[in-house]
Amino acid sequence: MAALGLFALCVLAFLLRSLGFEGVFLGEDVLFAAGDSYYHARIALWDFVNFPSILTFDSYINYPDGAAVPTPPLQDFVVAALARGLGGDPASLERVLAWWSPCVGALTPIPVYLAARRVGRVGVALGAAGLVAVMPILATASHVGNADHHALQALLGATLLWLCLAAVFPGARLRRIGWGLLAVRVAIALSWSGSLLYVLVADGLLLLTATLAARRDLLAMQALSVLASALILGSVVSLLPEPAGGPWWALSLSRLYPLALLAVAALAGAAFALERLRPQRSSAARLLGLIAPALLVG
């Protein structure tokens, strides 16, 4: 029954996000939502035409010099790849772009349900998933014709929350969760330039929980998973042109991202080492033991 209810909520989410589709598909033309949707369409079109290359430097902005593309490349590249697989013509790209957000938004209740199920009964979890399915701001951000990144961020953010909650319970399969966290951290960073806020809050709370509970297994998993995330993102950043605001700019995918993740990995590693070498009996003592490493990392 729970699976059937969740499926119904996903269908409801898709239908709500599809209302008014007749105003998006106008004959052979597609009318996207005003704003950033058109820039994502421009990048996706370039990726589509030049597949598997991605647009990293855009001569259309910062005239006459051009500038590095300010948005991370993952979403537009995936849309371009799907369009080539589903039709291979520009009309297919427009249709995929228009339906991308409703399809992604229809999947978001699933990780929300799974996250809520970790802390509540089935009814609570279905209620949480139902709120996500019908919440007006989420439905608007993932409406048909909206090619912006907000729908994907909601899905990835909810998945990050679910994995962090799953990790703290005894008996969790930490190896699988570690791989999942690695994938979500990388995906979320490659989808939105402000996603470091999500990652630092999630991993900060996970680190705090593992430290207070003296969970050496969780600390070790987090240290390795975050370190791997930092190395992958560092490799990606090294291949991208320098952002308009400089190599450490917070408003674009820059060296700041892998550096911040390296700091989290260092703190998790330090907490693991302290717990293994000098285990403390009280939670307060464990927390105080992190002060020196935190100051050093800071």
C-alpha cells in the first residue's frame, strides 16, 4: 500500500506540473519560462550540436570578450544527451527541455518519503511526500517549460538528506551509503553554483552526529567519501576556465568547492583518529576534541 500511495503522489506531482502545457507547446514552437530557462536552452543546444563536448566559455556574454559559463554543466549536458538519444534533432531537444523539470519534480517525493520514513511511520512519510508533490513553490519551479536547475536541486537535496539520515542509524550499509553520498555531492555541485551550502550543512551535521555518538565507522566513511568527492570536483574544476570572479569565487564552480570539501574530510579524519587513539567517555569531551583541528583547518 505504501508503494502504491507513493506512486500515486508521483503521478499527482507530474500532473500538477503539466497543467497549462498547451501554452508551452505552440505548434512547432516551444515557449519556455521567462528568465534563466533560455540560457539553459542555449547551453543545452550548444552541447547538443557539439556532443559530447560541453560549453565552458561563452562568447555571447560579457561582450565583446566573452566569459566562462557561470552555471555548472551537468543538467544541460544530460538534457542534450537525452535529446540525442530520443530523436537527435533540435525539436527533440526542445521537447526534452520542456518536460525535464516536470519529470524530475515527479521523482522528488521518492527521496522525501525515504528520508521521512527513517524518522517516522508510513503515514508521516506519505504526508511529507504529499507536501512536496503539491507545494506551490516547488510545482512552479519544476513546471513544464521551466528549464532552470531548481527541480534537479530539489531532487538532489532531498536525496542528500535521505542518505545522511540513513547513515546515522545502526546497521546501515555504510559502504553503499558512502558511494551514494559521493555521487550526490558531485552531482549537486555540477548542477548549481550555490550547492556548497547544501553539502556543508548536511556533512557538517553528519560529522557532528558521528562525533557525539563516537561512531568511528561513520567518521571513517564520511572522511573517505568527502575526500573522494573533493578529488573528483578538483579534477573537474581544473578542466574548466577560471570563473569571472576569480579562481576562488563563491558564486560559481571554483576551487573553493574542493577546498571546502577537503576541510570537511580533514575534520572527519581528525575526529576518527582522536576517537581511535584517545576515546572519550562524554559527548562534550569528544566535541571539545574537535576544536583544535577545526581551528587548524579554519
